[in-house]
Amino acid sequence: MAPKTLDSIVPILPIKNLQLAMNFYRRLGLSAHAWQNGDSYGFLTRDGLEIHLRQFNVLIESQNPCGVYFYLADNSAAALEAEFLGAGVSLSERLAKREWNMNEFALRDPDGNQLVFGEGIQPTI
């Protein structure tokens, strides 16, 4: 087997307005800054993880198929959901145990990108 070559993966989410998107993600506790102080590409970080934003002139509302799944540290989903709700973020799905042994909640950013946050749970026997 070949040695490991991939170190990390960075999703790039399509957005219409960089400043609006960065302000939304700041409400989620991510740091945000534009590339070269421009208005078409941005960087988001939290807990050493990164997401990029790229502005597109045309996005079809309610047809954005992009998203990110965030695997959470054990026993952190409820606190993170409460943090987002406290910041006034609307959730599309509240925290619940799923049949695939994940405790998850979900939301959409202003451009329709789906963000799902989940922690593993032990299956019940």
C-alpha cells in the first residue's frame, strides 16, 4: 500500500455574497476572512478545520446541492446546537438520534448549502 499522501480536505461552498456569507459563518463561531481583501473568495476556520467560500454570480435558489458534514467530538452536539440557537441561527432539523447511529442536527446557510453536525452514538441492542 502506498504511503499516506492526503493530509486534509477543504470543501469549497458556492455563495452569492461573500460578506453576507462570512457574517453568517461568524455567527456559527467560525473565523472568516476574504482572500486578499477581495469579495469573491473567503476562508473559514474553527478548531483547526477549514472551509472555503467562492462567490458565483448565478445560484439557483433552493437548488444548491452542496453541503458539509461535520463529525463532532463525543457529547458535544447538544452544546453546539444550543450555541447556534443562542446566536439566532435557524435549524432545518433539530438534534435527534438517527437510525445510522448518529446524533445530528442540520441547517442551511443563506445560499442553501446544507450543514449537518453529528456525533456517533452507541447502537442499542
